[in-house]
Amino acid sequence: MLKRIILATTLAMATMPAAHLTAHAQEVGQLTESEAFDAVFADPGNILLNFQLASIQLKNGNLKEASGTLERILILLPSNAEAQSLLASVQLRLGNKPEAMRLSGLIIENGDATDAQKQEAKTIIAQIEAEKNAYNFTGFVSLGQGIADNPEGASKGNMAEGGGVVSKRANAEEFTTANVNVSLKRRLISQLPQDITLSLNLSTRDYATYNAGDLSTAGLTASYSDTFQSGILRTSAGMNRIHIDDKHYMNSYDYRATYIRSFDDGFSGSIGASLTRQVLKGTGTDKTGNNKGLTAGIAKTFTASRLSLDARTSTSRATSMINAKKTNGVALGYSTQYFPGVTSVTFDYAEDKYRERDTLYSTTKTRADKTSSIRASYLFGLESFGPPNGQEAYMQIAGKYASTKSNIANFTKLSGEATVTITKPF
């Protein structure tokens, strides 16, 4: 009797569209993975229960288990486009690219597959073919213009203690920016994504009259990334030569490592470490500084948005001890694609506690600054007028507002800027 029921269910499912299968699977109810597995174990030929189990396994991030469930569905219904499409995506995420290619080819030839499923299959094939290239050359050119309020860091109402020494005129300055990036990526032969990238970046920021803020940077960065079943490791080492007002101001050397781990229900976490060494150039002996930092973050991804919380701490030391400080900060970010394009908002709070007294401001107090800021940006493709697709040029409109309060000079520095930037990848 049970065999007849299984056979009847299988025949019924064979004539049911994939979209109906998914809908019926969702109607079975909100089960735990263990409950769904027990239901399939009791009735292994029930296509609806198998789809229900696969859906829960994918939601929980159990890709290997979901792969086995989808393969069981294809044993019962070899031409089921929904199972083929889901399994192709799962195999790609697991690093089994030959199987992902094979399944994608079946979807394209499957007369029951939807246009969306066939397009996704073509995208998977194109992605795998592109990864076969040992070297990948990319980059972008970016031009922007904006206005900065109080770029010289003047205190609010020129009320800082110290008279004319620290009081500055608060004003607004127009500026232009330019950025060119060239990257050469070397893909390593492995089951999961693994590559080495060498990038050259040139950038300038030119104020209308504020020469002390004119900045030009030339940087070279080497990075390595490796993907594991549990997460992604990204490391980089770079150096930058920095000029201010056409004068060599600083060399900066930077080393970073970040590990990102995905969890169930759209959660992810990250932890990172950094080491920066700065060598200031000028008359007399060079002043050097070292910065050691740690970061940690957690994020939740929704259907068309992402919420993140990041914390950081760092310690800076320098030959000029008045620049030695400890910084603690936290940032809350939110990005969404509910509107055409990508909208992002970030709230940031940081405290700088200096280790030595700064005689320029006070001979009795150790300086401590608190900075609060909010940054917002809107990015959209100039052809799609949505999130940028492929190599299309895109525009970003961004703004920032910040307030810094110090305990020793009795001042509050307010600053902000707004920019419009157009970027063309190549």
C-alpha cells in the first residue's frame, strides 16, 4: 500500500510545475530540520517533503545535506528543473564546479525550466568559464567633485583656548577628486576560490584654495584570499606614498588579515587585525609611528538589505609622544536595495585618549577627543538605474557630518562634506 502511495505521489509531482512544488513545500508548515528529516525518512518518495527538507537545510546553511536531498529528488524526478537549479547553485557554493556546469547545461536544455532558471544557469556557466582564466585584469577610473565644510578643523565659533595659536577660521572649500585603480588577479587551481591580487592605486584630492589639504597618493597592494567550507580569509600588505601640497609628506606601510564566517539565518561574523607603520618626511629626522588594531563585527542579511555592527580598538605610538593614543570605536551600518540602487547609512562613534600631555593646549590635562559622525550614500548604475551590473558606469552621491569634542581646549569641531562621484570599471 505504501509503495502505491509513493508511486501515485511521484506521478503527480512529475506533472506539477516547479513553482507549485516550492509553494506546496512551503505550505507543509514551519518544521525544524530534524522534524523534516524524520518526515522524509518515513516517506522518502514524497517530493513535497523532500523539497521542504531541502528548503530548511538551505536556510540553515547545511549545503552538503541539501545537496543529498536534492539529488534524491532528481532520482525520483530526473528532469525536475527546480531541483536542478537549486542543486547547481549548491554545487557551485560547495566548489564542485564540474557538477555545477553539468547541471546548468541540463537546465538550459530543459523545456520545463523557466526563463529565470535558464538565465541563472547561463550566469553560473559564464562565471565558471571566467574563473578558468589564470589571470584577470580589472580596474576603474573615478572622477568626483564636492564641497567640504570646515576642512581646516577650526573650532566652533573660534572658542578654542590658546588664542591665535589654535583658533582657525571655519570655512567651506570646494574640491575635486580623481582615482585610478589597476588590478591583476591570479586565480590558483583549487576546488574552492583562492587567488592572489596585485593592485596599483593613484588618487588625488585638490581643494580650491586650501593648499594644506591637497592630497595625492600612490599605493601598491598585494592581497591573498582563500575560501574554506566555514568562511573566507583575506590578507593584504600594502604601501602608500603620500604627498600634501606637492610635497612628500609620508610613507605608510599596512598589513591586514580578516576572517569572515557565515552562520545560519543570514548571519555572518568577522574578526580582523591590522598593523600600520607610518614614516613622516620633513626637515631633520623622520618621525615614525606604529598603529596596531583589532576589529570584530556581526551582520544580518535580509532579502534586500543588510544590518551590521562593528567594533574596533587600536593603539598608536610615535617618536613624538604627544601623538601616541588609544582609540576605541563602534559603527552601526545599514544598506538596502528596496529603492532603485543601493542606499547606505553608517553611524560611528570613537574616543581618542592621548598618552601624553600636549603643551599646545594644556599643561595639566591629558587630552581626550570624542567624535560622532553619520555617513550616507546612494549608488546607482547609469544604465540600469539600479545596483550596478557588470561593467556599467555608476554614480555615487555621498554626505558626511561629524562632531568632535575635546576635554582640554573647550572646543567642538563641526565638519561635513558632500560629494558626487562617477566611476567607470574596466
